[in-house]
Amino acid sequence: MNNNIAADVVKAFYEEYQPLECALEYGGDAFKLLIMAILSAQCTDRQVNAVSAELFRRFPDARSIAESEPGELEKYIYSTGFYNTKAKSIRSCCRTLIDEFGGSVPFEMSDLLKLGGVGRKVANLIRGDIFGLGGIVADTHMIRISNRLGLVNSKNPYIVEKTLSPLIPLELQSGFCHRTVVFGREICRAKKPKCGECFLKARGICGGI
Ligand code: SF4
């Protein structure tokens, strides 16, 4: 049953939305996506994009961050919120990148999870968008929408990821996740979802709430 719903949702998303890339403007650079994904916690993608040009001009790689003066990184990321915590995570992340991975971003889940500030959500984003390995990014939109569609019955990101992963073809997972974010922002919003305008309702996939 859930297999059928998931297939219908994926089909609808791919028919309704043009190819979508990550809202974070990282220019195909794994290091930039990693840092920007850490910064996006509790912050809009737009604000992360706004600070990124200056940030990466000053800090083009992991070493430049790891060796920066205390307090300098914070000035560049201040406007993304929780900047002290984020700076600490990013420094730790960059130090591990240098010490264990030659300054490059790894692709194994277990290696990504060694990096400061990186949980499964960020790791799946990196694996999917950079390495083409797929991965369900269980962010707030994915959790909310998959529950509303009856695909999942849990708010736990790990359970959401593990439940959805076998239902979505690996090669479509990244595109599916990006489309889910747009769908969640435009139609299936947290408050007052636009069920009357929803193409999933029009297709008989969801009855609405
Ligand atoms: S019908 Fe409503 S609840 Fe269902 S997917 Fe569409 S917007 Fe979300």
C-alpha cells in the first residue's frame, strides 16, 4: 500500500516540478555545501546564501577555517543565528576533514557522521547531491508531509528516513527531497496547508486535512 502511495507521490512531484537543485547555492562544491548545510540549522537557506560569498572568499577550504583566529569565523556567520555553536561545530568539522580525510569531504555515512555539526540529515544531503548516492533528507518538510500522506507514522527523523528509503528509488531520492521542500513551502505548509490547491489531492493521493 505505502509502496503505491510513494510511487504516486514521486510520479506527481516529478511531473509537477521542473528539475530542482538544492536551495543552498554551493556551486557544486562539496566543502561549501557541507558548511552551508551546517549553517542552515534554524536559519533560512536565503540567509545562508547571503553570507556565503564573503564567508568562502575569506575561508575557501577546511584548513583556512581550522587555522583561523578565535572569533573570526563568528563574524562571518553571525547573522545565521546560534553562531557560537555553529562556529564551534564548523571548526571541529574542518579539523576532522584535515586530520582524517586530507581536507576532502568523505562520502561514507559513517565518515560523514564523524564531522562536527553533521547528523544524518546533512550527511544524506551530501551523499545525494555531491556523490549521487541518494539518501532521504528527513527535514521538517519531509517529516510533516510523509506523515500527512500516511507513508510514515513517526516524527522521529531516523524512522522517517529508514521508512521512506526503501519506498523511493535511490536515483530519485535527492530530487524527491528537493521537491518535497518546495511542496512543503508552497502547498503542504505546516500551518494552513493549501489542500484546495494541492495536486496530490486533485490526483486522489491525499484526502487533505
Ligand atoms: S491535500 Fe493537504 S495535507 Fe494532503 S498533501 Fe495536499 S496540502 Fe498536504
